[in-house]
Amino acid sequence: MTTKPQLSFWQIWNMCFGFLGIQFGFALQNANVSRIFQTLGASVDDIPILWIAAPLTGLLVQPVVGYLSDRTWTRLGRRRPYFLVGAVLTTLALFAMPNSPSLWIAAGLLWIMDASINISMEPFRAFVGDQLPPKQRPLGYTLQSFFIGIGAVVASMLPWILAKCGVSNVAEAGAIPDTVKYAFYFGGLVLFLAVGWTVVSTREYAPDTLHGFDGAKTAHSQTLAPAQARRSGGKWLLAALVLGGVVAYWQLEKELYLLAGGLAVYGLALLGLSWHQGQGMFSTIMTDLYTMPPAMGRLAWVQFFSWFALFAMWIYTTSAVTQIHFGATDSQSAAYNDGANWVGVLFAAYNGFAALAALVIPLMVRAWGLRIAHLINVCLGGAGLVSIALIKDPDWLLLSMVGVGFAWASILSLPYALLSDRLPADKMGIYMGIFNFFIVIPQLLAASVLGFMLKSFFGNQPVYALVIGGVSLVVAGLCVLRVQENGDQAMAALAPSK
């Protein structure tokens, strides 16, 4: 067998079903961890620092898991052992988080939970590239988006649903309400069962078989000259020192030190590479990052502007909507809490629209190809974010979420479909892990600079962060036009074989 066979719809369904559980865990984390932190005594100013665990663990864990899974072959296969280990660890963390006796234990459990979710999630991206021929990959990644949307809607609303069913939504000071506890218990069970279903219902190609398919790319040995690594590392370190000095001299926002620190870490890593040449994990990850395929470098800009916009939305939608549409800035007022509750509905809505968009996107790809479909979807998202500043009736913000939902579904699928056909089979995992850098880095950048930009240029009005995010999504769409599209991917045959 030299041609990778097409899979049936239900085979692709089974291999993507685990993402329902993974998103259940992520959505419970995103919706409730700040609440847990504040219940255990964290101030509002402490929340961003405590949350920095989420992007940092992805930055560290995903390339390591990708590197290891590329080199794994067991009775369970190549990627599935990581699905299972990550699911077990995440389930235990979900059970433990709402029972944290102190803030610092809760913060530590967030690190463990996020790392464990990433252990399962990273191989899922490579799994689609491993198992599906190029023309079915858009369908595979779109089904992942569908399950992400469904999981996020249900998990985000779960405490509210439990409260409606009579479960107590209040607790004594310093204790977590039963609605949150039972939501985490249920989420842990859903995550384990969903990932477990993918583990038992799918199989994987052995490495020799995978490399024997027609069109399978094999990675060429890449090297980075020590002198080149030292020069590049020195430049990044110099940029970090200059930025740190500027922040200190003009007493700018302290969050900008995070950006300077990121530049310094990358510079030091390159210097370390110049001193430690070889085939080990560190050398391989750094060399592959520095010498990534050209198409991946172009897609990195698409991811960068997309995830900068998403992080701006996640951080500032609550303060923007409560201020503009509910006329409240006092977090203790009834109007503010009504607005915050409505933002929760809006976030559930865009995830629901994303699940519906996942059914439409394959048709868009069939009609216009991957690039144009992604351009249209992220521009819809950009219009949705900008419209929040223009719409006065908060009920009409649901219309804004339609565009955001299409963008969200597309961001979670089409860049990966564009990327996977350009990656060597024996490095699918590590490159997917490195690709995650361009999800994490813009989030760290947004956390560093958005507050500074709003205070310096926009009168500290949070709605302008959403406008910046909308423009950023349009730029992401324009960047995707620079990526060459594989002819087979642009063809219509997205439907699975019968």
C-alpha cells in the first residue's frame, strides 16, 4: 500500500472525538479558575500573573511532546499513549482543583492541569496529519473545531445549568460552590471518556508504513552554524536589554518587562544552541524553529495576528461590554454583574456559532479553497469585534458573535490544514508543537502591550482593544494570501469516501 487511503466520515469522527473532552477541560478552566483564585484570596491585580501559567505551559510542553511522540512507537501506537497519559493527569487535576485548600495549591494545579491538557492536545493535531490524506485534512481539522465548539458551550454553561437544577451556587467564605465542584467532576469524567473513545476506536500507521506512502516527505538534516546562532542570540539579547532599559527609564507599564524577558529567553536559547550542537531534544527543537519550512514561517504570521486578536477579546470583552452597553465600571454594582453575565452568554454563543460554522467551512473550502475561505472567515471575525464598539443594544451583540464564531472555527482548523501537507511525516509532531509558539507568543505580547497601548493612545477605553483585535484579524487574513496552496487541498473532494 503506497497511497494513504481515505477514511470514512465515522472513522474521522472517532479520531477527532477526543477533542470534545479536551475542550471540556479547557472551557471549565477558562470560565472558572479566576473565580476559584478570587475565592481563595487572590486580588484582581494578581489574576493576570496567576494566569500566565496557561500560555507558558503550552510554550514549553507542546514542542517537547511533539519531539517525543515523533520518536514513540508502542502497542498503543505513536500519538495515542500521549492522549491517554494527558487524559488521566488532566482528569485528576480537574477533580483536585475545586478542592484546593489554598491559593498557591490552586495555582500549582493550574500549571499541572494546563500541562496535562497540552500533553493530550498537541498529538491530536499531528494525529490528523498522520492519518488522513491531504484532501481530507481540512475535514479532520474542521471536525476538531466542531467538537471544540460543542464542548466549550456545554462546559461554559455547566455551573449555570447545575444551579438551575438546584445545586447550591454559594458557599461559605473561602470555599468553592458545589456548582463549580460538580462541574469539574463531570468535566473530568467527560474528558477521560472522550479521549478514551478515540484511543480505543482508532489505529495508527507504523512509522515504516507512514513513510512509505506516496508523497510522504522526509525531514532533511538541518543545521545552524554556531557563529550564526551566536549572532542571532546576541541581537535578541541586545533588543531585550534596550527594551528593559526603556521601560525602566520612562517608568512604563511593568507588563512590558514580560516582553523583554521573552526576548532575552529566546536570545539565551540561541546562545545555548551555539555551544551545544548535536541531535538532542533542545538542539533539535531550536534548530527546527530557526530553520522551519518557508510555508510554516508565513503561516506563523497568520497565527500571530489571529491569536493576538483572540487574547484581546478574552481579556477586554467584559470590561468593554459592561462599560459601554451596561454603563457600569463598578465591579460590585448590579449593572456590572448583569453585563458580565451577558458576556458569558456571548462567549457561549460564539462557541456555538463556531460549531455550526464547522459544518459550513468544508463547503467554503470546496468553493473557494483554503486561503480564501480563511480570509473570509477571519474578516467576518474582525467585523464582529469592531461592531462591538458600534452596536448600542447589547442583545444585538449576538450578531457580532456570529462573525467571531466563524473566525474561531476557521483559526482552529484551516491553518493546520494548510500546514500539515508541507511537513515531513517523521517530524509532524515537533513542527505542530513549534507551531504552537505562534499561538502563545502573541498572547504574551498582548498581555504585555495592550494595557500600555490603551493608556497611552486610547484614553484607557477597553473597547479599543477589541477594535485593535478586529484589525489584527483582517491582517491575519491578508497574511494567509502569502501562503501557497496545494492543488489537491484546493480541490473540492472534502467528503469522505463511502
